[in-house]
Amino acid sequence: MKILQRLLLALWGIAGAFLSIVLLTALIQRQLPWEGAWQQAKTDPWLRLETGVVAVVVLALALLSVVLALGVSGRKKRPAGIVFENKLGQLIISFTAVETLIQRLLAGFPGVKDVQPAARPVPEGIAVTIRFRLSPDLRLPEVSEEIQKVVREKVYEVMGITVREVILQVEDIDTGLRPRVE
């Protein structure tokens, strides 16, 4: 959202909050700040209820718009990638590029299938979690060490990014049986 849109949204939210607080205060004190058209609201319970509901809804929308305008959210955005600075400018390597490299590296491993890597930033580099299926005839301790070693070395060699942690998750053992389609 652009800065002008955020500013307008924040102003609308503040104005809406002010208006709803004035209406709620008037209803609670049974006294409205202006006379005339609102004179009936003092005595009519249904009009008081309607005004109160409108005031609460406007207050909720106003507070929501202020929160949206300030960009407050519970979800953290994943950075675009790893940024390197040099004399000529910046080099940004996306996490998707790192994940694609890891998929291609592990495609050459016999018995390792359905590789799903996920990279995330950590201090001084990245951490990688790799989910995959494994053939039952492979020894997991040796294969896991080899995968971790290859991923660390090749990602650094090709992209210059230090891999601080490689977490392997064996999702399933591949039985080699395909379900029949009938």
C-alpha cells in the first residue's frame, strides 16, 4: 500500500473512531451533543439501540483501518532473498533459486525422491529444511550425511551463500509400488 493510501486510511480510521466514541458517549449519558433531529433518540429505545450498533461497527472498522494503515500484522514476511553488496550494486539471490538448486542437486541421488526444500534466513547465512522420500534399500545415516555435505558445499560453491543448518525430514519410505488405476 502506498504512503498516501496509508495516510488517508489512517485519517479515516481516526475520524471514524472519534465519531463512534462521541455517539457512544452520548448514548451512555443519555445526552446527545446536538439537538433537533437527534432529540428523538433520547427517548426512543430502538433508535438508541440502532445508533449504538452503528457506533460500535464504525468503531471496529475505524480501528481495523488504523491497524491496516500502520501495516501491523501478525504474519512476518519472508525476505525476498539474500542480498550481497559489491562495488557495482546489489546481488539478490531469491530463496526460490536456492531451493531449485537443491532440488536439482538431489535429483541425482539414487533412492531419494519427491524432494521439497525450504530455505530461510538465519544470522550469517541460511538454514535449509529438506523433505523427501527414501528408498528402503539405502542406509539413512550415510545418505543423510552425504546429502547435508553436498547441499552445504554446492550452495556455497554456486551461490556464495553459507548454509548454517541442513535439516532432513524423511516423509516416507518409497516402496516402489504404484497404485493401480481401475
